[in-house]
Amino acid sequence: MSKNLFRKEVASIKPYIPGKSVDELKKELGLEDIEKLASNENPLGPSTKAIEEIKKELDSIHIYPDPNCTKLKDKLCEKYNLKHENIVVGNGGEELLKIIAQTFINEGDEAIMAKPTFGKYASEVLFMGGVAHQIELKDYKHDFDKFIQKVNDKTKLIYICNPNNPTGNIMTKDDIDYLVKNTPKDVVLVFDEAYYEYAIKNDKYPDSLEILRKRPNTIILRTFSKVAGIASLRIGYLLTSSEITKAMNKMKMVFHVNRLAQAAGIGALNYDDHINKTVELNYECMSKMEKYFEENDMEYIKSNSNFIFVNTGVDSKVVFEKLLKKGILVRPGYFWELKTWLRVSIGTKEQTEKFIDALQKVL
Ligand SMILES: Cc1ncc(COP(=O)(O)O)c(C=O)c1O
């Protein structure tokens, strides 16, 4: 190629390496079953209410979806006591993270985030020509003192992944209050609460809506991909001030949230029982894993999400490959430069037993 056709930011982005599909892996490894404990999905699947709502829409898929997600926003307004003007719905949290960067980041603008954390924050900022300051975790938590030191006139966004992915632990109300108190009001705080329903079981988890009510430059991101069990439909939402939604709505595509996703989202919001059952199972299975780790002297991070981060003490690439041959798919820590760690999604009771049994044999 004689001239560089691509935007210069394209070169700064590390390509996302998606895992192979379960079907592909089964074929490749000659396995009948693979337990996928790699993407923090709901092992119980979607609620019956979500499925019912999807079925009602199946005959209308030739008609474009509602670009404003009106009915879903009605439900969210009821739930959070907010107005439509405070909500942006997106094609998964991922799309919303892209829109956030597109809305705020000019070339040279800065954003602050933890390291390791959810990779999309940095990649979207870099893609807009911004600077992504990735601050090493301290005692496996966001190091807010260092975040605060990094703030300057160019700082637009601070990302707080709470609970953090891949570590699974939370920043407490006191931690967040400290950050809010020491951050200028014209810096946007982005609270990524993808695992909110699991996290609120910890009574130290902060109330970010209360922060939003007092501090308009605040964004709260939630998703239907985790506890609601509809990851493949791609739908999430964010809550923020009307000024921010007005700007963000200019950046979104018109028909970006499909009809079935909107319907399933409404169904999911109508069914707390499914959420409660999912969260209860999650902590029951997680405690079995913790017990195994403790009995085998493995360091792990206390999690308030639907996955757990554990130090196996040996090369995670090798453990990952050996577990896969036994039909267990996890996320190896070398992705985050933590070579001996594994991130394991919490599955059903059977999946948990299979994982523990396989890990025991592999180690
Ligand atoms: C912390 C965090 N934020 C956002 C997302 C995006 O989720 P989705 O695009 O499925 O809504 C994920 C998904 O794994 C996540 O872990």
C-alpha cells in the first residue's frame, strides 16, 4: 500500500481476540460438551417473561424497531424515578462505551481508568485520538489517589468499573465518596455497573443514582447481558443528566436497538424472581469455589459479581488449555498481564462441580 489509508488511531488499538465459539471448539477438540465459564453470562438463561415478550414481537421483525425505545424507557423511568431525557439505551454496554468516547473525546483529551479493567474504555478513548491513563490497581482495587493526581485541564472522563472486571471486587461507598469529593465537577465520572444486581448484595456498594442526582456530569452504565440473561440480543442502557443524553443521542445510530432486544428488556424488568434466583445461585456456587481455593491455598479476590479471579500459581495459558481439553472454557489471566491468574464465570451447581474437578486434575 503506497499511502496509509487508515486513520492513525487504528494502529494504536490492540485487536480484540475473541474466543472461538463453543461449537468450533467442540469440533476441534472432539468434545461433546463444553462448559463456557468465560464471558460472565447467566447460566440459567433468560427469564420466561423475557421469552414471552420476544415471542409477541416475532411476527413484526420486518418493521424497524422503535428508535426511541419508548416502552423500555417507560419501565426504566418507573424503576429509577427518572425521566426519558435521563436515559440512553444502546446495542449493549459496549455501544454505549463507544458513544461516550465519541461524545466527549477530542484529539489529545484525557481519560483515566484502572489497569487491569474492562478493555473497551481505553480502546474507545484511543480510537478518538484521546489519551488513556491506565492506573495500576493497588491491593487489587482502583487507586483513587493516583486517579486524582492524574486529573488536569484535559481530563474529560474517569471510568470506574464497579465491580471491576476482571477482579470482581467493588469500590465501596466510602471509596467513591472520596473520589467524588476530590474530582472537579467538570470531569465526567462513568460508573460501569454491568454487574450491579450481584454487587448490591454487599451493603458497602455505593448508590450511584444518588451521586447522579447531585452531580450532573455522572454516567451510570448497566446492561441486560449479565443477570438478565440476554447477552446475544445486545442491549444495555445508561442513566445520566439531560444535557449529556442530548449530546449522546446525536451520536447514536437510529435503529441500533433491535425489536426483540427491546421486548426482552421489558420482560426482564418485569421479573425480579428470575434475578433473585440467579443471584442466589451465583453466591451459593461461588462459595463452593472459594472453599476449594482456600483448602488448596490458592489466592483469590473476594468477588461481588458473577465471576471470580483466582491465582493458580502456574502459567494460566497452560491451565487454560488443559481445562479446555477437559471441556471447561475460562478466561486466562495473561490477557491482563497477570500470568498465573484465571477469571472464571460462576455457572450452575453442575458446572461448578465440573470446574473444580477439572482444575483439581489439571493442577
Ligand atoms: C464491566 C463491563 N462493562 C460492560 C460490558 C459490556 O457488556 P454488554 O456490551 O454485553 O452490555 C461488560 C461485558 O462483559 C463488562 O464486563
